[in-house]
Amino acid sequence: MTAAPSYLETEEKGSIGTRPVSRKPSPGRLAPLAALWRLVCFFGLVIALVFVMNALVGSGLRRIKTSSYGAWNRAMQGKVNADVIISGSSRAAYDYDPRVIEAVTGVSAFNLGRNGSQTDVQLAVLKAYLEHNRKPRLIVHSLDAFTFVTTREVYDPALYIPYLKDEQLYRPLRQINPNFFKSRYLPLYGYVVEDMNFSWVLGLGALLGWSPKENYFLGFSPQNRKWTGEFQKYQAANPEGVSFAVEPAGVQVLDQLIQLCQQNGIQLVFVYPPEYSEMEAMTNNREQIFAKFKELATRANVPIWDYSDWRYDGNRDLFYNSQHLNAGGAAIFSRDFADRLKSYFAEQAAAVRGSEASRQERSSAPN
């Protein structure tokens, strides 16, 4: 009888003994492992692409040389180093033209005003600026009726996301909005979840050589707009007037801004820019707000330049709403402000010369 083929046996006999017969791997056994490996590779590739995309978007946004991104990039990359820095909200960004200030005073100027910002964000921006640029001679901090209201939501977060590795910027922003932790450590989270303006498109466009239209000049953004009529609606909706909170946390933040300037040996001037006259009348607790301004300023010997009675504060042709000057109004106000700033610098220089002359007289006087 013919013996069964050896490949059907579990053992193969030989002169030395027996040994197991080699078997071909069963496809059924490896199928789950192969599927798991493919899955791991797929998700690994997706994660890698997400990290790469995040790096590309951030790199692109940091390359933009125009618009608000361009102005902010200059500040964060240490390319400003101006003698006069304007800090504040959109009222700062839209009202103070550094080009006029430079022409009148002969000193360099730059506008760090932030659209939609409160004092706590403005302080974070100022700290980040000082970390990367030469200390200015003077900081002009623009005040608002809502100066003491703290931030509920950071406006335009994509502006800050490419620079969240900067601790001076990251720590205060995370304190305001804990989600900045995710924006810092989770790739694309900030651009996809936090940013509603699809700024990642700008970043990718910048990598291809495209930049937004230039509408910021030394940080100043002129508003070529006419009176919108928004104020009349606001007025009708608030017939009893409005009040702005004076939050203890907001007071503390403005005091911290004063301390920041003192610690760095930087002169500070508070300025309340023009506001449409009828809005002034609507603010019920205006006296309380200005009393707090004066309390903080007096304690730290900080001048306050109040333009509440600006000669054009009732002229709608120079405003586009109750809080903001249009380009024409900003040109006039910037000239008024620059003239006052020039006089301020001249007074300081005269005081220094007088002090020096007095010192020399004392030193030369006979004992």
C-alpha cells in the first residue's frame, strides 16, 4: 500500500529522529493583524498630515506683510522698535495715525491698537511687544468707556495662534480663554474650532505668494466709511441710557499696565479719544468711570488727555459710528494729538535742561 505523502504527516521521520513539518501561515490568522496595521498606518498618516498642515498655516500667517497680520507680524518679529507706541482697542487702531505723529513730532511711532479688544488683551499684546522690540520712549494708552470691562471672548484668535509659543502672550490669553491651551497643543484646533474667519486660507495663500490688501499703515487702519446710522438704532433701543461696568478685575488690569511701564522706565500717557457727543450724554455712569481713570492716573503721576470736548465731536461727517472716527476724522484728530504730543516732548526737554542747569549751578557755587 502506498504511504501517505509526507506533507500530510505531523512528523517526518529521519535517521536522527523526528522533527515538526513546516506549515504555511494560515491567511485567516494574519488577517486581523494586517488590518490593524493598515489602520495604524492610516491614522498615523492623517496625524502627520494634520501636523504638517498646522505648521504650513502658521508659517504662512507669519509671512504675511500686509493687513492686521502684517502689522502684528512686524511687532512679534521685532521689526518695529518705535519711539511712541499707541495701545488700546479699535478706537486706537482707527483714530491715531502714526504717519501724522511722525511727521509732526519727528519721532517714530507705531499703532498696536486691537480691534474688539479689552484692556486685558491689550496688556498681553503690549507685554509681547516689549519682549521682542526695543523699549519705546512713550506708550500712549487709549481709554474707552468700557476700559474696565474684562474680555469674555478673544476677538480674531487666529491672529495670536501662530505665536502661542510666546509665554508673554500665551499665559494671559489662556487665562482669559482656557481653549488657547488646545490651540497651542492640538494642531489645527485653533484654526478649525476657534477661528470663524477661515484664516487658514490666508496662511496657505501666503505660502503661494498671495497677501491680503494693505489696509494697515504702521498699525493704523483708516476707515473710509460714512456715518452708518447704527447709533440711532442703539439710541432707540436704550432710551434710558447705558452704563458700563467698572469691574475690579478690569481696574486691576489697567493698574498692571501702569506698573509695566514704571518697571520698564517707559513714560505713559492716558488719552480718551473723541467720542460722538450724543453717546457721551447716553453714558449714565460716565463720571464714575472717569473718576476711576483719574484715581489710577493721579496715584502713578500719569497724564490724562481727555478729548471728550473735541471741537468736532458732534460732526457726523467725521465719525462712522458713535465710537469711531472715519479716515477724515482720524486725520484731523491725529494732527491735534500730534501737536499736543510735540508740545509735551518740548516741555519735557525744557524741564531736563532746566534741571541740568540747576545742577551745574549748584556744583559750581562756592562752598
